[in-house]
Amino acid sequence: MGEDTTQTVAQCVSAWMHAFDIGQTPMPVQQAYTHIVIDTLGLCIAARNSAYVTALRDAWPGQGCATLLGWPDRRDMPSAAMINGTAAH
């Protein structure tokens, strides 16, 4: 009732994330969030030279402005999401 159904799921999630204020959460949540982000970034950077990440990097050559963690070059958003997401796992 009265909901905006013209937004995509990605737009809805993006709007929620933009409005989210980590400072309004309990300290244990803030600490867990910090550890998870640092861990994920560390995994991405540690895996950047692995065979599977370099293979993806070579296979997804799209140009754009999205960051590849641990690399100086940029990719389009879908390529960066695939490469960074794989590196994080």
C-alpha cells in the first residue's frame, strides 16, 4: 500500500545502505562489522595473484570506473563485482 514498486531490488538495497548509520548500532555490532570488512578486504588483496582471480581478471576485461581490490586498473561494475566477490571467497 503506497509502496514504490518502480525501484529495482538493487536500488532499494542501495538506498537502505546509504541511509544506514553504523553509529546507531550497539558497540558489539560495530566491532563485528569492522572485523568483517577488514577480513574481507584482506582476503581480496591476499587472493589477487591467485590463479583463479587472475584468470577472472583476464576473462572479464570490461572497462569502467569500479575498483578491483589490490589492482590499479578499473572495470565495469559487473566485472568488478565478479572479480572482487570471487577474491573475497
